Amino acid sequence: MSGHSKWATIKHKKGAMDAKRGKVFSKLSKELMVAARHGGSDPDKNPTLRTIMQKAKSVNMPSDNVTRAIKKGAGELEGATFEEVVYEGYASGGVALIVRVLTDNKNRAASEIRHIFTRHGSSFAAQGSVTRGFERKGQIFIDAKAVDEDRVMAAALEAGADDMTRDGDQFEILTDPAVFSAVSEALEKAGIPVLSAEVSLVPAAYVPIADKAVASGLMKFVADLEDNDDVQSVYTNMDVTDEAMAEMEKEQ
């Protein structure tokens, strides 16, 4: 996200990916089904499917789960049909939120997501009013303690990455979506372990959040959205300061 993905970094630090592994796999299965339904089951001919398969690999999703989801999407196995819906809004402190949903019931999804927004004192914004402040980018996170920075940078940039930065104990690599798979594969070939990899929405600018109470409320808002079964991704431009983050961690 124009340098750092603060929300993603926070999630990784708090171990949320491991804690909700089953839910992550379920959401990725839907992504795989939709990609296979629209572009076919051959990842060599379907770059969207290839990208999602790379993301599934980065979170150690079992290959049997991946294969089964692709077959469902391609019609080889019976499975539900999902539609994509995007909701936009603003939260405390002017923080922007984009919620990407895959659902088999749009009315149910709209009602549930609206209820979460209302519960957190927010409401939907006009379509497009928030997304114009974000850009699609490939985003890869690597444990900085486990690898040599020069080796990571060389592999990523040679494969076409736009930028690499360090945020605490992680490296963040940003790419154009078109070369995301190539960069991910280059890192794999170089033996560089990846914490997570996906094509994400990256904000052009961050909203700094220094107040612990506001930061805590925002993180609960996003966590409640992500806990919804229909929600695939939540993108935000909040930048919780290190001081606010440290205060919250003291209370845990």
C-alpha cells in the first residue's frame, strides 16, 4: 500500500492467518471456484486462477482442497454459484474501507454487511467513491528474520517487482498484477519462504491513527467484517502508529 500494508502487517503479527486457517481455506475455495467458472480450470490459460492458486500455496492450503474447488468451478463437481459484490464506506477518523464479497445470496450479504457497518457507527458510501483512492497491486510479505535482504531484493526486482520495503520484521514486495505470478515463482525458485501473497487493493495514501481507542475500534470493525462468511477481503488505508499498537499489545 504505497510503501506498507499496515492492516496486513498487523494481521500477520497477531497470527490471525493461522488462527482462522479453516475460514481462510473456505474463502479461497470460493475464489478458486469463481475463477475456474469464468476462465477455465487450466492455470496456464487463466492468469486469475493462477494468482489465486499462488495465494493458496502461500497459506499452505492442501492441494486436494485446491483441486476440488477448481473442479467445482469448472462444473466437473457439483457446487454453488457465487456472485461478487463490493461495498464501500468510511469509518472513524475518515478511514476508508472496501469490502469484497462472494455470495450465493446478495440480499443476505447486503443485510449482514450493512448491519456490521451500522453497529460500528458507519454506513455505505457511494459506489466508486472509495475505490478511486486504491490501486490493484500484487503484494508479497516475507519474514525479514529468515532471509537475506539483498537476495530477496535481487530475486524480486529481476522478476519485475516494482518495489520492496521493510516494515519491522517483514519485507513487503509490490508488483504490477501482470507480473505477480512471475515474482512469486521467482521467490519460490530462489528458496525464499513467503508469509502471504495476493493481488490486493493498495491505497494511494494512509490515514494515521494515533489514538489507541480509535485504533482498537477500527481493528474490531475490520475483524467483524472479515469474520463474515461472505466477505473475501477487507481493504483499508488505516495506519496505526507504532505507539498505539504497542499500547494495545500491552493490554492483551
